[in-house]
Amino acid sequence: MTRVGSLRDEYNAVVEGRPTRWVKTLLGYAPNPAYLEWAARADAWAVRQEGIA
């Protein structure tokens, strides 16, 4: 994903109320655990949907 694409995704996540991929910490930026959980649930949902289809 391009830098502009990733920034757009972060912006859309904030607007839509989804967790963002990165969180600011004292040491810089770190992966957001809430995003990882959200992504895992989305992947599981996609697998279930493919199983139904």
C-alpha cells in the first residue's frame, strides 16, 4: 500500500470509529492491539462467509 493509501485508511478508520493500525507511545508508534483483534475478527467473518457461499 502506498503512503497516501495507508494515510487514507487511517483517516477512514478514525471517521468510521474503527481502531487505527498504529498508536502513539512514548517511544514512537506501536501496533495497536485493538486493531489486531479487529482484523482477526474481520478475517474470521470472511472465512465464515466464504463457507456459507
